[in-house]
Amino acid sequence: MRVLVSILTVCSVVGVVAAIFGWQEVARLRAANGLLMQQLKAAESNASDAAAAVQAKHQAEIEQLQREAREVHKLRGEVNRLRGGADSLAQLQETNRRLQAENRSLRESATESVANAPSTGQGLRSFPRESWEFLGYTSPEDALVSAIWTMQQGDPQAYFDSLAPSEQERMAERWQDKTESEISTKHQSDVAAITGLQVLNRRDVSDNKVMMDVYIEGPGRMQRVSMRRIDDEWKFAGYVELETP
């Protein structure tokens, strides 16, 4: 009997010990499982962050490519514009060379005319700067001097009154965004270097229109000017392009 009790006691102890070890193993496994779950969640979060980073990188690359494409388009347009500008520049340079040649030829003619013409002859009238004043509009020459005198005085309205209607329209369009002070300053600057005018040639185109070749002393250039008679008064009608010799 005692042996049976001893055996049962040993079995109970063994069972308790086995149960204790089993519970410990279960606890360990549960802890390990919890750790694995945390690691799994961390891995999923990292994978999500990595995918978002890759997506953001791809989007940034797409936007960069779009910007570069727009820049390429702009550069192509700029290249085309510069090519057109180069053609225009070549034309302007050729025109400038032609005008310089014309100016030299006319200056030589002017020098010859001044040397050969008598000081009071009808073929030549000289208006040095110190003689400028308002001469009225009774002749083309007087009207021209009156116009340039108003520029010297910085009086835009008086200058406007000295113009033919077509030239008034052109000037009104050019002046629409400028103040009277700006116009006055521009006019005085335009005539500051001029030391005198010489009318070298006058051609009566009609009863109401006259062309004059005027040598501008100081800058040393020739200008062909058109004068119109409006209601018995001569008015400045603008510059005319010189003919190629």
C-alpha cells in the first residue's frame, strides 16, 4: 500500500513538473509568436514605406522629365527665334552698309555744293544753330527751322503744330504713353548735337509738296525731308528714304 502511495505521489509530482514545463513552453511560444507578429508588422510597415518612397521617386523623375521636355521646347523656340534674328541682323547690316555709302556720297556732294555755291545764292540756305528761331510757316525752309526750334525749346505742343496732319497722327501714336516732360527731354536730346542746317537742294513736287535735301551739321548726315502746304502754311511731313546712288 505504501508502495502504491509512493508511486502515485511520484506520478503526481512528475505530472505537476510536466505541467509546469508545459506551461512555460506555452508561454515561451506565445512570447515568440508575439515577437514574430511585431516583426511581421514592422516588415509590412517598412515595405509600405519603401513602396511609397519608390513611388515618390518615380513621380519626381516623371516631373523632372516633363520639366526638361518643356525646357527643350523653349530652347527649340529660342533657337528658331535666334535663327530668324540672325537673318534680320544680316539684312540690317547690309542696309546699314548701304546707307553709310549713301551718306558718304551725299556728304561729298554737300561739301562740293557748299564750296561752289555763293553764300547768298538761291541754291543754298544755311541755318546755324545760333540763328534758330520761330520763322513761321511761309516757306518750306522757314517751316523746317521753326519745327527744329520748337524741339530745341522743349515745346512738344508747338512742335506738334508745326507738323502736317499725317505726321501729327504718327507722332500722336508714338507719344500716347509718354508724358510731356519725357517728350520735351527727348526732343532736346535729339537736337543737342546739331550745330546747323544746310538746305542743299529743293525740288517742287507739286504746288503743295516740296522735297528738300538737308545736310545736318554736327552729326554730319544727310536727310531728305518732305514739306506740305496746308491752308497756305508749310508744315513738316516727315523724312523720306534717300535713293540709292
